[in-house]
Amino acid sequence: MNIFAAIDLETTSLDPARGEVLELAIVPLNEDFTVSTVIPEFTARIRAKHPERIEQTALDVNKLDPAVGKPLEKVRAELALWTEENGITGIVPLAHNLAFDLDFLKASFPAFSRIVSGHGRDSMRLAITFNDLARMQDGEERFPSVSLRSLKLALDIEGEVQHHALEDAKDAAHVYRKLASMLRVA
């Protein structure tokens, strides 16, 4: 079965060639981009294999201890089991800055990334599109910043951005759903 899923991860770097995933969350979504109650979410905390490559700026943001978590190989096996048990053969991903997450998924979870569609949804890119439309119409952008935190504030979505994968995945889906609902289909 193919599903929509909000995906987020926290990393040790902004560079997928050097960095590692410390936290991963996959939140299955219904077709209206609300959280599914049928398929359970997948979350994992992963221990860094290469602490010598860690960029302190990444840890300053996510506040995660790179020595805590399961080995990557164990998480890969758990993720494969989760997809199998839930009959998932394809995932259309939704994320805030999807390209970043997909690059790290390909680097850290190559087998899993093969079932992840390249036709994902991106709440950040959708906000940029709104800015383009507003600039063409009124000469001004609707969202001065397209960070997840700024969009949540601008769209009156409650709660702080936690920089933890599960909450951020759900927030990205909520922001995307709210932005999509603001579009008028001609």
C-alpha cells in the first residue's frame, strides 16, 4: 500500500555526506494530511557512529546527545519491519525542507529511501509559492520568513517548534494542510 507520511529528522550536520541522523520520525497521514489513526508512527533515536564529524551548531539546535540511542543498523532493521508489518510499499513524503530530509534518508537509509517517492510535499516550498503569488498580486510577500517556527506563528498554529523529529513532522503536516486549504482550485 502507498501512503502519505510526514517525515522529519534531526542530524549531526547540515551535510549528508558528513552528518548522521540522530532522530527519525515518520508519521502516516490520511489523504487530507491529518495524522492517520490506522497506521502507527515510526520514531527512532540513533546513536552517532562518528562523533568526530559532529557540527556543534547542529547540536545547539536539536539539543540531542549524540551518544544516546540505538545503533543505525538496528534502526534500519526496525524500520524495515515497520514497513512490512504495516503493508507499506510506497511513501509519498511530506516535510518542511523536504530535500534536506530526503538527502539524509538516502545516505543513512538507502533501502528505505527506495520506497520513498520523489513526488513529495514540502511545506516550506508551498509557503515560498504563496510568497511568489502574493508578490505578483500585491508586491509584498505573505510570509517574511518560511521557517517552520515563523509559519506556525503566521498561521496561528499553536505550540513551540521543538526541533524533535516527531513534533516537527506533525507540525510540517499541519502547516502544509493549512496552506493547502488556503489555495483555491479554479
